[in-house]
Amino acid sequence: MKLKKILSMTLALALACVSLTACGSEEKSDKKETTTTTEATTTTEATTTTEATTTTEATTTTPAAPAIEPTVAPEDGKYFDAFLMFTDSGWMWGNWDSQDTAAADESKTAYGYDAYITGDGTYTVSLVADPAVEAFAAEAFGYQVFCVDIEGLAAAAGCGFEAEGYADCDTTAKKMQFAKDAGLSITDVKILHDGEVVYEYADEDVVFGDIEGNGKLRLEIYNAYGSTVTDGLAPQEILDLAGGDAVAYESVQVEFTIAGVPAIE
């Protein structure tokens, strides 16, 4: 009896040991090894390339003179032909007749672009360099003779050399007053080189009339042999331009406004 109890206790003890051993193994197996490896590699490559190339080229070029077109006379013939009587200071450019005169006389040659006066208004007469004409192939300098002649206008207006009272006009100033008394006026006179105004007259400085005693109405800008020089009637600015050999031009023009033009029948 005692032997059985002893054996039973021994067996129970053995079972208890086995149970404890198993629990210990489970606890160990429940333990985990946690290994955290964090590899953070951050590579930031920021490459900014700015290429700004600004090239500014400023080239200042004197603009070419505007083209001047030849004029055409009215077909009805009802006009007064105005032309430039002109030579420069070197006597290279020379224009002494109107287009009408040259057309009627083969011995005459006209190079100017005339204005055809059909009534009161503003008109322009011109001379332009021309490579095809030897005398006009090169640029001009200064003035020697510079007038606008309007054929037949003084005679038609009653202030020409044949008019009563003209014989008493022994100076250019008197001839101009004679023309004004007949109702003629020339105002707003401008001188242009290469299309640019180089001088604008005050109206009181304008000189005009039948200055040559030939029935033409002359607007005298500069005449080395006339009253604009000999009587000191030319403004100083015109004298400076006339002697300005350093000032070259390839076209010369006169713009003017005329009033009192008689009707043409």
C-alpha cells in the first residue's frame, strides 16, 4: 500500500517536471528577435542651368531720301509752268529752262521736275541727281543761282514788264510791291534737301516779282548776281546754305503757296 503511494507520487512529480520543461520551451519560442535595419539614402541632384543671351544691336542709318516722281503737265494746257532756275556753288548742276521751253526748242534742255500752276495752291519744284546725266551724276553743294521762275504769270497777272507802271519799278523791292498790288502773293516757302526741310521762310522775307523784266514771276531764293545778294535781301540762313560746300545733297526742292493766280482761258 505504501509502495503504491510512493510510486504514484513519483509519477506525479515526473509529470510536473515534464510540464514545466514544456512551458519553458514555449516561452523561449515566443520570444522574437526583431532586427530593424533602416537604410535611408536620399540623393537630391538639382542642376539648374540658365543660359540667357541677349544681343542688342542698334544700328542708326540715315534713311534714304524719299523718291521724287517726275511731274506731268495737264493735257488741256491750262497752266503756268514753274521750274527751278538753278546751279550749285560748283556750277555742276545746271537747269535754265522749263520742260515746256525744252519741248518747244530742241536747243534747250530741262532737267527739273516742274510744277504746273493751275490756280491758287501749294506747289513744289525739284531737281534730282541723275547718274545718267553727267552734270547731275554727283551730289551738289551750296548755291550759285537758286530761283523759281513761273513762265508768263507776271504778264497774265498784270504786273509784268509790259504793264503800266512797271517802268517805275527800278528795284526788286518795288517790283515785288507791284506784284502784290496786282493781287499776287507767295507764302509758306520751304527749302528741302533730300526730302528734309532745311529752311522755312518767314513770309516777310520772301522775294518775288517780275525781277528779270521778262513776264515771268520769279521767286528768288539766292542769286549771286541778283538783289538777294547785292541788296542784302536773302536771310542769313540762306547765305549760309549757299556757301555751305560741306553740305551735300542729292535733291533740292522748293515748296511754296501762291495766291492771286488769274484764270486761264
